[in-house]
Amino acid sequence: MPDPGGDPGRSVLFAHHQNPELMAEAREMSLTFADFAHLRRATGEEDPERAWEMYFAHTQPQVRGLLDGLLATFPPEDRDRAAELAGSVEAFVLPSGALESRVFASPGGTPGHLIGISPAAVQLTAEIAWGLELAHPYEPEALPRGWEAATMHAQESLALNLQRYVRALEVPDGGPVSLSALDVAMQHGATTHARGPRDFYIAAMTFALAHELAHLDHGDLLSVEGRETEAFLSERLAPHLRISDEENEELRADAATFTTCFNYFVGVWLMTNKRPTGLLGTLGRLKWDGRHRVTAWHGARRATEACEAYYSAIAILGDLAFRRGDDGASRRLMTTSLRLPYIQQYVQRVREEVLAPAYGPFMWEDRDVRYRKAHHSWRVHFVEVFLPHMCRHQRSDSPDWVTGLKTPADLFREAEVLTAMAAEHEREIAVLTREKGADDPEVLSARAQLATLHAEAGDHAGAVEILEALAVDAARVVGPDDEGTLGIRHNLAWLRAQAGDKAGAAAAFRALCADQERIFGPDHPEVLDTRYELAWLRGDSGDVAGAVSAFTRLSADYERVLGPGHTATLATRKSLAQWRERQGDTHGAAAASTEARAGQYPILSPDHPGTLPAYEQRLAEQERASGPGHPNTLTTRWFLGMLRAKEGDAAGAADAFAGLLDHDLGPLGFDDVDVSVLRGNVDHWRAEAVAR
């Protein structure tokens, strides 16, 4: 989209809006931030000025083209805003190993902003997204036989590639990875349907640019007078989660990035694929509509994957900044990475409630949930298990802000936060009651939510009191056989058990079960859920054998009614394993637990019970076929050490890492420092094995 015959940053789509002075400032700012040692490594050019010119000429057309595309695909009602941004924003790729992107107010007299994109953030995002595409296929059942071996090889390759990044960027003067897996893949062309390596790189660059652009568009980087924003979380909820107004605005901007990227991916296709018109275009319109839906589906997947990979990359870069000694950058990056749970909830809600009705249910299905869960487990595994085993430079200090960081899940578990939220909810109920009346369904629903907050805060007696009154009111307003009334009775019985009244809870569940069977029939999921609670109370009251018998029958019924992979079926299997273990049936408990985990987690994901045995077998086969010193064998042994460490097998992890030290690790890209780190891992896990 830039003008190929002129300045590499010149726009085509917004040529009449682009500000030449701001464009010149972007060029000057790029030169100001140039790290010539980095540019020399990136371009191979020894002359500093020539190296920068080559870098700018290569990257600037990409950035301006993406900026044009993002602005051109704004919704129709925001086109004026897009034109305004086209003349007040310029972007460029930072010509250095900077770990974070930057936004600058125009340094000259021209009003506007300059966005400097971190190349490390873009490339690491693309590597993670592309690597996970190979490491965990979306539809493994559609792949040819032998896909498991290819998938395990991809998982090992991704881990090695991340290790190279950590090594290259760990120190401030670290250079770029010379030739990554993504680079190699891009050199060999792209696949179809927007799933090729270059598509993942473009998606990563798009998300990084859209992320900073969204913060400008939504105002949190502007002066207070220029802000026109809406809160992402309610103004009442955010303070209880210790989220300031500014952070709430940033959350909204982060969430908007997903929508912006989706609009871009679909909008670019719409620009070049016009819908057929006329009486003779019926068949063409049908084909166009089908291709449009497929494009939207791929666009949603690309935007989701870029989003999740971006925040994972930011978490890794935050850790690297910390070990570089840049506490300011580390704190900013880690704070951003902790927003992912909020953004994931937003993305799922948009795909379920907005995109699925517009394009079709395929925009978010159970398969997507499992696929996203697999990718999430790998990202967590890489950040929490791999990073500590890769680090070549450690810090002895730990600033207060690091130890004080709390995730959203941590905050939602704090009684103080939940109590404050309950008090705020009571005030909201009072307002609703005055406006709509005590018997309004919204008021009744709000009272049920209030009981939940009290229970989560540990106030079970208070929650029971609320639900006892609510059960009477619900039976009067909507009837005793209404599903909502029965649900309140279920929650009330459960809370009585939590408050210590197990006999009362069991009696309440038995009465509820009889009513549910009368109304819904014996195979209704609500009946099965009540039977679950009765089985658990049976064991909790001392009848362990009765609990095992009840859960055995219930597990079979859940599988018959809901299927083997349903959440309720898996939860019942897990409970069966727990009660078998209490009964002393360790073999049966282990079998039930393995079965539950196998159904809960996708195959060959880090938490699937079959993943570690699969790699144990892979190592044995490679040692027989290629020998213990072959690079492929060494890679699998290294990867297996990480998996054993994750499972808590300290002796096994130490043995795997120690076995590497007997061989030449040069083919894996390991240098003397990497070998030293490996020895440290051996010592750590041997000490852990002794301590355990």
C-alpha cells in the first residue's frame, strides 16, 4: 500500500491525509533509536548509515501498509476517525533489540504520535503462534497416519527456537536470531487459507501495531482533556480488583485490538473480493458468501492466535527485561501480560455472542475450546517450566513489585475483594428493587449472585440465609417446578453442606432429586448433577464404599447421556478416582485419574497423561535407530527432561539432563554457557530428588 516509487513510508490509501512532516519525523526518530551493532547483525552491512537505510527501506513499507489497512477497515461509522489518525499517526519498526514497543508524542511542532514497534515482540509472537500451529494441530484426526511423530518434532523445535531467543535477547547487546524456524518456513513458501508462516508473521505485526494504535484511538495515551473512553470493567467492579481508571482504559484498548485485527483480516479480503450482483449472479453470490464465512473463520482464528501469542511473548520479554536489569520495562511488560485472562474472556464472548450469530456457529465450538486450552497449556509450560531451565543470566534480587504481582485469579480468591464486591452488589440490588420491584426476574437473579459472592468469601451462613429467603420468593413468583427455583434449591443444599449441615444437605438433595426426576426424567443433566452431590456427601459422611459405588454408576450414566468428553463426565471420573484412592484402591484410583485427564486435555498437550509416556517411547526408539548422540535423540532427551520436571520427577529430570553432558551439544546450538546452565539444572534436580 505504500508508494513503491517514492518514500518507503508514503501512503497510497490515505495519501491526501498523510502529514509529510510527521512522516519525516518518523524517519528521523528511527535513525535516533538505531542500534548499529544490531543493524549490522540484522543486515550484514558494515557501513552504519547504509545498514540503517537498508533496514528502514525493508521494514517501513510493511508498517505503513499495515497501518493503511488497519485504518481502511475501520467500521463505516468510524471512517472519519480513521482519516484523522491517518494524518496524525506514523509508525516504524525500532531498529534495535528493544523488548517493548514505544509511543511518542511528535517531537516537532506537528501534532500527532509516532509508534515504534518492537521487532523482538513481533518476531517472538509470530514464532510462538506459528510454532503452536505445528505443535498442536487443530484437527489431528484429519491428518495422515504418523502425525504424532511430526507433532512431537514440532514441539521440540519450538522449544529449541525459544531457547535461541532467550539466549540472544538475554543481555542488552544481544542480537537477533540469525535464522529462525519461521524464517526458514517463509523462504519455502506459504500454505493456503491464510495458515502459512508469512501469514502468521503478518498477523503478529498487525496485532503489535493495532495494539498501540488502539491505545491511541481509545484515548488512554492522550491528555485527560482528549480522552473519550468507556470502561472495560464496570466502574464499581474495577476498584475491588485494584484496577485504576487508567488501567481500565488500557484493558479496553487491549480488548479492542482483537476486534481491530479481525476487521482487518476480513476487510482486506472484502477490498479485493466484491460480491457479485445482478440477476445472473445468484450462484456467484452463494460461492462468495461461503468464501466470506471461511475468511471470517480464519480471520477469527488468526486474530485469536496472534492475541494469545502476543501476551505470551510479552511475558517472556518481561522476564528478559528483568534479567537485563531494566526494572521499568519489565514492570510494564509483565503488567501488560497479566491482562491476558481478561482479554481471553472478551475474545471468547465476542466469538460466541457476536461472530457466531453473524457468520455461523463454527466461529466458536467445543473444538475451539479444546484447541485454545491446548495452546494455553503449552504457553504456560514454556513460560513456567522452560524459561527457568534456559536462563543464562540470573538476578539475585527480587524487587517488591515482582513478589507483589497478582493475577486476576489471585484477586478473585481474596475474601477482602469478594466481601467488597458483595457489599457493592447489595447496593445495586437495592437500586434495582426500587426501579423494578422485588419480584422482577433481574432482582431475583441478582440476589442469587449475591449469595454466590458471600459463599466465595467464606460466609456460608450468610449465603444460606439469602438463598432460603430467595427459594420461598422464587417458588411464589415463578412456581416451585420452575428450573430457576430448582436451581436455587440445589445451591441452597450445597451451601448447607459447606456450612457443616451434611445431614440437612443430604435430605435436601434427596427431595430435590425426586422432584427433578418427576419433572425432567431420570436422564436429565440436572438430575445427574444432584446425584453427583449425593454421592459426594455419602462419602464425606463416612460411607466411602457407597461413594465409590455411586460414582461408578454415575460416571457410566454421564458418559451415556452427555458423552465421554463432557466436562461433567470428566469431573465425575476425577471424583471416582479420589474416592477409590480413599478406599485404598490405588490401582483403580490411578486408572480413573488417568482416564479423567485423558478426556480433559487434548492429546500430546503438556497436561495430557499420555504425553510424557509418548516422549519416553520416542527417546527409546531414537536411541535404537540413531544412537544416543544423534542430534534428534539429544533434542528429545532435552525436551523430555523438561516434561519430567513438570511432572515432579526430580530424579528423572536430573538423569535426562545429565545424559546430555556426555555428548557434543554443538548441533543443538548449545555453547559453553548453555552447557554450564545444563549442569546447573542437573545439580538442581539432583538436590530436589534428595530433598524429596
